[in-house]
Amino acid sequence: MQTYEQVDNYMKALDLKYYKGTNEFLANLMLKTDKGYVKELADTLNSRAQGQNSDNEYFYKLKNRTLDGSLCVSAAFDSGLFRHLGNMIIDGKEYFHGTVLDIGCDCGLVSCFIAQQYPECKVVGVDKNEAAVNNAKELAERLGLANTEFVTADIYDFNLDEKADVATSFRGLLDIAQRQTSGVSVIGERGAREGAYQQAFLPLATAIGNNLKDGGTVISVERYTAMYGWLGWMQALAQNGICPLVEQCARMVAQDISSAKDYSVTFAQKNCNASPIEAYNYVMEKTFKSGAGVSGADAEFALYFDSDEIEFTDVYKGEKLLHQFAKAVSKGGKYMFYEADLDYRKLKYCNEKKKIKADEDFDRKLALYNKDEFKIKVYSVKS
Ligand SMILES: C[S@@+](CC[C@H](N)C(=O)[O-])C[C@H]1O[C@@H](n2cnc3c(N)ncnc32)[C@H](O)[C@@H]1O
């Protein structure tokens, strides 16, 4: 992808690379830190990748043992994203004025870029990790920035003396709302599922609302996407009077050293009035490609967007929703068969002839769930 010169120059000034693989990253990290640190970090990253040791506080403390080490880790995991963010920050000049509050700023990589690009702004970075905040201060000093302030604080208890014109969160939500989202299902009927995310995100959205001026803007780029959580995040903001700027919202894909990852881009403003579902549908419709079959987030979008009523069949083990089936009729008169589990979603459009086979498939899959062990719930929703 093409990045603005300012983005590449910033990366160069910090000696940050767009790493192509783990070996290159670890070799570079070795140059900037030492053997013991590289081993400790590699072990921690491995155990996190295997789903163990997901203690984020420990990870961010380790990451921020030194500024150069922390920047190097950010480059490995976020340089692909940073290219998009950098471009977005430059393109979004109309939003960057006055005070910018960067939530979960970590070592200040993005906060300092904003401060450098918009010297007339005052950028306040907040993070609960003191080591990260000290690194952010050191980074600002290294770059000769006079318009930053970094504060060690929990954003849920934080109050700016003078409210911000812009609040940003770049990949913050996953960590900042980790406790609140614990146990919230990643599948399930969209209204109920996103309602649960809305509740989980509400305390953070309220904290942001309390720190934002009337007419102020929220810009967030998060790993909660159209698959789950993004709509709930926009709903939590809207509950605080911060409503989406529909045409600025988007889906984003960025590469890190291990894979290409999806992100949601939210632009929202206090005291405007578009609805989250309007923004969600606008974004989804723009990239949606219809066909006989659709997968991923597009499958669920099509199910709701292209029907009037949906009949769901949910399979639970205890309290946990494992598998979800749905049937509906599309606005064009086709039969829709939807299926989701924790790993995938797909939707099939069938004509009258193929419907017989799809119904048989549906019955066969459902019969695999023994009624003594699994709970089956059937219900309809208006879409
Ligand atoms: C993924 S990092 C953010 C990356 C950073 N925004 C960037 O663009 O480079 C998430 C950060 O959120 C911070 N964090 C988690 N919970 C927080 C809270 N309650 N208040 C403030 N910061 C928090 C963590 O310490 C961590 O530095």
C-alpha cells in the first residue's frame, strides 16, 4: 500500500521496520535490547499465542521495559496498522484541533505521530501502565515535541481539566474492556449479542463522553469488527450521545508479522444523530458481494439486511451457545440457510429445488446434537 511520506519518515526516524517475519523481528529486537529480554518476550508471545498467560498487564510491563524494545514490538505487531492509521490521521485533518485525548496510548507511538503532524494540537496520552507512560514521555522528548502530556491513569477514573476536542483509541478496546467483555458470546442473534457488547463497553463509552466537548469527535480503530462487538461499541457511544459519522466509518485490513487482521474504523461525534445500524449497514453494503453463498461477517449481514423475519435454532451446551442455524426468505424470494459456530459463518441462497436438500442438511446437522446433552432453542426475530 502507498503511505504518505510523513508516515514513512516517522518510522525511519524511530528506526522502525515493517517486519516481514518473526526471525527478522527477533534479530532486530536483539540489536535493541539483550538476549535475556528477547527470550523472555519470545516465551511470553508463544504462550499468549497458545492461549496461555493472557495477563495483559504483565505483557505491557514487559513490552515497556525499554523504549526501543517497546517500539520494536509495536512495529512487529502494528506497523501494518500504523501505515493505515498514519494515512488516516493525515487525511483526517479537519478533526484534529484543540486537545486530543489518546486512550490506552502505550509507549506513545501514535500519540506522538499526531502531535508531530498537528503541532497546534495538545495531545494528552493516557495509559494505566506507568512504564508505558514513561516511555511515551521519553519518545516525545526524543522527537523534540512540546505539545504532549502523558498521564498514568485508569481511563475509567480519568477526568481532563478541560474537555477534549477529539478522543482516539487505537486498538485499545480489547485491553481496556477485557474484564467487562469476558464471557460475552462471539456468536448469537445479532441484536442480543451486540446488546451484550453495548453493556460491556458502556462504562468506557461513558468515560470518553465525560472527557469530550460538545461536538467533539471520537476516532477508534479496533479489533472488534463486523463479526462481533463493533455494532455494540457504536451503540455504547450513541447511548452517550456520541453518534457515528456514517460515511467516515469503514472496515480495515492490516498485516502484522503473523497474519492479516480485520479492524473496524469508527468516527463518531457528540451531538449528532445518525444511528449505529445506519453506519453498520452503510459500511457493510459498500463492500458486500452477493452470490449463491456468503461467508464471515457478510453472511450475518445478508441474513438481516435481505429478509423481513428470521427463524433461529440455537444449540447450547449448558450456558454456552455452540452452534446457530437460521432460515429466512430473501426480499427477492430466495430461501436463505445460515449457520454459525465459534469459527465460521456462512449463508446459502437456494431456489425451490435446492431448498429440499438444504432442509435435509439442516435436519441432519441438528440431529447430531443429542437432546439430553444439548439444549435447543427455536425463536423468530424481525430483521
Ligand atoms: C494495544 S495497547 C494500545 C496501543 C496503542 N494505542 C498504539 O496505538 O500503539 C492497549 C493499551 O491499553 C492500556 N490499558 C488497558 N486498560 C486500561 C485502562 N483501564 N486505562 C488506561 N489504559 C489502559 C494498556 O496498558 C495498553 O498499553
